[in-house]
Amino acid sequence: MSDRMTQPQPSAAKKGVVRVDIADFLAPACAIADVRAPDKTRLLQDLARRAAAVLELPEETIAEALLKREEVGSTGTGDGVALPHARIAQVKKPFGMLARLRQAIDFEAIDGKPVDLVFMLLTPANPPGEQLNTLACAARALRKPDVLARLRAAASAEELFAAITSAATR
């Protein structure tokens, strides 16, 4: 699987303004449909394993960072969406992974509803503003009802990627 997954390439900045786009930190192969997970911990461990293969980092480092962040408070944002994230020193540039779950799971989301769409984000430890920009970019896309509907209706990982990356143009 890791041979197909590659890091995304940054888009060009226009007129000196750095614009964050989901495609800057989400590669097509990192959009995954129909992920199976019985609970939040196992889901985060699975996503950590997948990310570790792409980033060539220890799985444990990623899983521990994600789980530690969840201890602070759930990253379940509501409407069936979660945005687990962590800053990791070994990560050189923002990295995202989008997963649509086969079956929604309890994520202790703020609205109490189960989660079926998960956008994991890993960013460098410094500068902290980079994490906020990438997190905000993903959050903006995932709060649009039409994007959520397209993500849930996507028949393949390719359609999942197309749905999330087209969100910026809407």
C-alpha cells in the first residue's frame, strides 16, 4: 500500500500570499473509503500505521501523539466528522489522511453523534501557525453540507478525494 501513497506537492503561492489548499497536504492515495474500525483508539492506531508507511516514521510515534491529543479533548467536531491532529517533530510538512468509515463509531464528538468521516492531520512541531492554517482549511471544507453529502456518497477513494479537494472551489 505504501508504494502507492506519496506526499502531496505544495501549490504555488499567488502574488506573495500563501494560500493553503487541501491538495497541499492530502495526496490522492491518502483518501481511503470504507475503513473498518471498532472504536476511536483502534481507528487512530490504524491511521497512524498507514501514515507511518507514507512518512517513514515509527507508527508508535504517530499513534501516541494522536491519542495524547484526544486526551485533551475529542476532535469530533460534529455532524459525523472528526479532525484528529498532532504536531510531530519528525514531520517535515503538513500531512493529511481522509478516511470514510464503513460504520460510524463513537468519537465523543461535541454533538454526541457517531463519526463516519475522519480527516487526520499531522504537522511539524514548529511553527505552530502552520497547523492552525491546515486544520482550518480542512475544517472549512468539512462543515459544508454539500461536501459532506458528496463524501458520504462517494463510490470510491478517487471520488472521496475529488469531493474534498473540490470543496475549496465551492
